[in-house]
Amino acid sequence: MAESLPVTDQSATAGEGTPRDPARDADILEALGTSLAAKRTKAIDARESAGIDRRWFDDVEAYEGRDKVTRAYAGLRATVQGYVESQEQQTRKRSTLVVNVTRQKVNTSASRLADIALPTDDRNWDLRPSTVPELVEKMGQKHIGLTKNGQPIMVNDNGQQRQATMADLAKMTMDEAKKRAAAMRDEIDDQLDMSDDGCGYEGVIREMIDDRALLGVGVIKGPVLTGRTKKVWVPVSDGQTTVHQLSRIKDLKPRSSRVDPWDIYPHPDCGENAKKGAGIWERSRVTAADIRHMADLEGYLKPQLQLVLMEGPKKVGEKKADKPGTDLIVDTDTIFERWEYHGEIDREALLAAGVEVSEEDLFTSYSGVVEMINDTVIKADIEMLDTEELPYDFYVVDKCSGSWAGYGDAFLARSAQKAITAAWRMMMDNAGQTVGGQIVVNRGLIDPADGSWTINGMKLYWAKDKEADVSKAFAVFTIPSNQAEYANIIKM
């Protein structure tokens, strides 16, 4: 029989031991959800009004080799991703060629940085004991012998017994520190390999580098402690007979993950540092099965989860939280939006969520984290990091003045891409015009024998007047080729 894990009870005592009123706590959580929903809308509107969404969309368009001319010609990738605003086929006489150099520049930049930052056969980090000045000083004190109870302490030195010195003691301390550092390094290495559901820390960094190259900013979250439940068969014995019982246990592990920049909404007043604002929002997608799974994890409020399942998926705003030009991500039947807020939380809200807060603490608010689905609070807690910092790191190379989102390589190559595309199209248009000459026909002098005025080889014409000069029936004018000039523009 499976055992249920404990879930925080809203009626449990908190602080000084006075029982909580479940109805009052529910009202507090509802007010918290309404307040945070308003802040979330401001964050979404602020990023959109700052032009970041539009710039990212244009960067993705350039990376995919699309512009305002070719956007109407929908390919498979464009149709699947939903970027195309109109898929009506248009008749265009001029060239629509796109020689995509933006994708090459973005991929080259990302791969080069990944090669530098992530060695193939080694870690890009290490762990070693800190250098302690007192210990270094003791390493040179080979003349000071150690005694215990008046008797010298002996050590084995290459098979010979001698009195231990202060340097020997320092060396033993250093050797012990090195062993512990190596063991901790291996432990951290194993945990990093499990980051992002087994993709590994290097995979997380590579995805973040790809985001930086394309959009101008990469976001990593963590390490944060994440929990999940897993089913195991536990042996149970009464001293004579042993049986195995199916139980659910909590599996808590530190985890780092890449966050899609499209799903990050910092506070509008953060300026160039997204971590310096009053809070930050992260969006993710969950299913009804994921929500039911949360009920087994400590800290999640089961009544609130039940309320979410009864509400069903709700979209935040119209299309503000989606990429411009895309279809709605949230399906009304299956996918919920989960929003994670990091910032200031009132003391009463934490108590209502079942978080134990000391009554001796005079603070009225704390740095914490709140998880919401729709506008319903499903979990609230104090920030895990003891420094109360936000658990996000933002990687920007080319800064944008006044903005937390920098410039990506796709944006920096935008002007060059436009010039190259325009030059190639002019060259192709010119090539199409110079394939054959412009033919002028005097139809009063001749008639085609087959009745068609289409120009073909070995064609027969009848002269209308035997006395007429049929050499004047045709005139051919050649349009000059400017290929060399266009090629120079491309080279520049």
C-alpha cells in the first residue's frame, strides 16, 4: 500500500501556536493572487512596450531567413511554429531570394563560445581547499617538534621513525582538506550531470549560450532544490517474515536549468539589471497530471490545487504573454500556465500558506517565492538562498542602454543581412532581365505561320507585302548586366 506524503495543512498552528482560520487564510491567498496578477500584467506590458518582444521576433525572423517579402510564403517550419501572419500565396515577379548569413553568424558565435567555455573532456570548474595563511606558515615550521603528555609524537618517514613537527601536522590537515574537496567536487559533478532532468549542466549552458547569440540574453536558474516523488519497494520485516511494500518517497536534489527568455518578465523598474527589480516572473506550462502530482509534494496547498483543476486553464491577457505572431500556447483543454514569482511577500500571506514564521521576528514582509496557476496561489515560501538573491543569472555580452536584455548577434547582423539580401535580389532581377533581349515586332510586315507570336527557334513567318523590307520587322534591345557592381556590394 502506498503511503501519502505529508502536505502542509492550512489549519496547522504557526508562529506562537494559535490555530489558523482556514476561511481567513483562503481569503488572504485570494487577495495575494489578485495583487500578484496585477503586478504580473504590468511586467508583461512593460516588456512589450519596451520593444523587447518586437526585437526578439525580428531576430527570430532573420535567423529563420524570413522578411516582409518572404513571410507570406509559408514553409513547413514556419507553419508548425506559427510565425507566419498570412499564408496566402502571392504572385511576385521580382526575386524573393534570401541568402541567410544571420543564421551562420549566430551559430558560429554560439559554437565558438561553447568550445571556449565548455571543454570536451574536462570540467570548466574545479574545487580546491582555500589557502589559509596560518597553515602556510606552519608548513615551514619543520624545527618545532610535537609532544603529547611530555612524550614526542612519532611519524613514519620513508620507513624511519622520527618526531613529528608542526609542518607534519599542517601537511596532514592539508591532505585531509584535499580529500574532502575532491569528494565534494565529485558530488557536485554528479548533481550537475542531473541538471535539467538529466541533460546535464553543460547542456544547460549550451542552450543558454544559444539564447544569448540569438536574442542577446541567456537565463539560467539555480541551483535550486527541487523535489519529486518516486515509487520504491521498501522491505518490511516483523522479525520472521519480510515483505516488500510499495511506498512513495521524496527525492530532493539541487538542479540548474535554462529558462527561455520569452518566459521571463522582470519588474519594470529593474533597469539594466533584471535582478535589481522588486521582483521577477517566470512562466512555464503544466498539465492536469502535473498539478495532481504537486499534491504529493510538501509545501503545495492541496485545496488550492483542487480549485485550479476545477477552474481549468485560463489565458493571461489576450496574446501579451506569447511571442508576437504566434498562436495561443495555452490550450483550453489541456495546458495550464504556471507563474513563479520571486520578490517581496507579506508575512500574513506566508502564514496563510502554512509557512512557519517566528513571532519574535518584527519584519512585515520577506523575500520569498510564490507559485500561481491562473490567478490562484498554489504555494508560497521564503526564498531558499540565505542571501535572499533571486535564483536567476542573466548573461549579456552586448548591452542595451537602459534594458536588461542585450543585443544578440542576429540584431547586430541585421543591417548587413538587409544589404546582402537586397544586393542578391537586385542581381537576380538583373540576371532575369538580361537572359534574353527585349524584342520589338512590326506586326504590319509579317504573320507567324503557326499563328502564335511566341518566339521559338526555326520558326516560319509570312510576309504581308512582297515589296516590304522584312529586315525591319524585328528589333532586339539588350539590357546591360550590372552583375559586377552588385557583387561588389555583397563583398563590402
